Amino acid sequence: MTLILNDAEVRQLVAMGELVETMEEAYAELAAGRGIYRVRTDMIAPASGDDNIFALKSMDGVIPKFGVGSIRINSDTLHYKRDGNRLRRDRVPTDDAGRYTGFVLLFSIETGELLMIYADGIQSKRVASISALGIRHLARPDSRRVALIGSGVQARAQVEAALAVMQVDEIRCYSTTAERREAFCEAMRAQHDVNIRPATQAEDAIEGADVVLCGTNSRSHVFFRDWLRPGMHVSCINMFELEPSVVTAADVVSTHIRDCDPVFIKTDDIGVLPEEPGAGYQDLAAETNFAALPTIAEVIAGQAPRRTSDKQVSCMVNSVGCGYQFSVVGYLLNRKAREAGLGTEVPTTLFAATPET
């Protein structure tokens, strides 16, 4: 039987700590050449509404050790807008509840059958688990103070990531809207019993921080080289958040994967997207010789250097997601959901083709 999991079921099944541990195990396999993935492909066409586009995105990955492969499909209408000097990209929700369309198909590599379809309800945890691995393997072991830039869904997961892998004495949060950052801090205190407070400026949040976590939807820089301090660890969740010189100035750098951009396939009437090289923003990939940077999988496997001094600056560039991560999440979900008796089972034959005669 094929299992179907909705968002609520997905979110209750996977804790950040367990996800980080399983992700680390899977990335060791990737470094050993025993895992594979395809870089994300984005098919782009115009959509109704000013500055709206339609994006049909897919990516996949296979983990033989876990016995699974997956493909993630995401259908989005996206809107670009300016917030002061910054460019933001927001999803246009499919309904009044703010939902969007994203799901994953998980397959058995032994039989080829469709094991599970799960809603893409913890994508922020998936992203943040890589930030957690960066903290674990690159930050100073005595790191206690965290600066957080952002106050949305991704920022919430970044808090979980930090708490999963380090002792956190204090988090200072900055985002561009005072009301949102104050509400965010209040929610995080209630949810995690953590010492977190809002900062009125990004520099105030960063002052004295051991670890800086960027978790925004900005398509412009939110962290700059002048803010670096000896011993600091900095991470981002997209290629725009860091000024390129942050990466070149760091002593120890790791990236998620070397594929820094999705493959864009566009209709002729779509111009250059902000995500594409040559869009008019500084190109981090070109300025940092991105293809030569070690990956977090190589760091985990001992194939790339870690910090050797408490004074070194380290940087984790979480460049772009890959389907491999969804196979990790799917592997966890499939096991835990069946153990807990959660989800809706449907006949696998619904998705099987009968040979033609």
C-alpha cells in the first residue's frame, strides 16, 4: 500500500534533532559517492498579476543505504517586490489559508514501487538542518550567543537548528519590521523556552555573536563583510543573503552543494530573473570561485578542512536545495508514520502501469 501524509502528519513526525542526525548520515554517503541527486529544475512562465511568474520546480535524489529515491514537485506563483532597498520574493498562496502546492513522491529502489506521497510541510526544517550541520562542524565548540536575521518561517526553523546542535545562552533577532520581530521573539520564547530578544538594528543583533544565522526571503544582501568578527560563524539559506566578500574573507568555508543555481527553462517573454547570474546583483558564485568550495558532505566525511583556531571565521553557504534532502526526509517519514499508524493508505496499483500486450 502507498501511504499519503498531509502537512499536519508530516510536522508531528519529524523532530529537528533526528532530522539533523539522519541528514548527517546521508551526507556521509554522498561524500563517499554512494548517493546521487539532480540539481533543481525550474520551468518559468508568465502568470496573471503584476510582476507574477509561474514556476514548476522539480528535483530528485537517491540514497541506496536508505533504500529510497524521491522526486519533489513544487508548483508556485511567485511575486517579486521591493521592501525599501531590498528585493523580496513571495509565494502567492493558493487559498485564503496561505497554502501552496508542494509534495514529494518516495520510491523503493528495490521494487520501484511508490512507497509514499507526502506534503512538503517541513521544507524550512529541511533547509535549517543544513545550517545545523554547519554549526556542528564549523563553529567554535564554545559558541553560545546567536544572532538571527529574519523573523519568518525559515527563521523559526533556524532557531530549532541552533538549539539542536549547540548550547544557546542568548539569541538576538533582527528583521525589518519591528512588530514582526517582537512577535517572533515572543513566540519562540513560548515554544522553546529560549532567551531571545529583538534588536532594533542588524548590527545590534550581531554584536558579540558567536553564530550568525540568516533566514530570510530577501533577494538582496542582509549580512556584510564589515560585520565579521574573529571567531564568528556565519550561515545563509540562499545565495543573496551574504555579500560575496563575506565568503572570500572567511578562513573556513563550506557550501551545501556545488550547484549554486537551479536550471532555468523559461518562455521567451520571461526576462532575466533575480536568481540568475547576470541579473544585476553581485554574483556570489563568480566572485568566490564557488565550484572550488568544499561541500558540507566533504567536511562531514573528513575530506575538507574544519576550523583549526578559535579566531578563524567560518562560513556555511546553503546555496540551493537538492532532491537528496527530500529522500532523507521521506525515509524518516515512511518509517515513523508506519510505526505510528499515521497517514492514509491507498492501493499501490493505482500508480502502477500494466504492460501493453
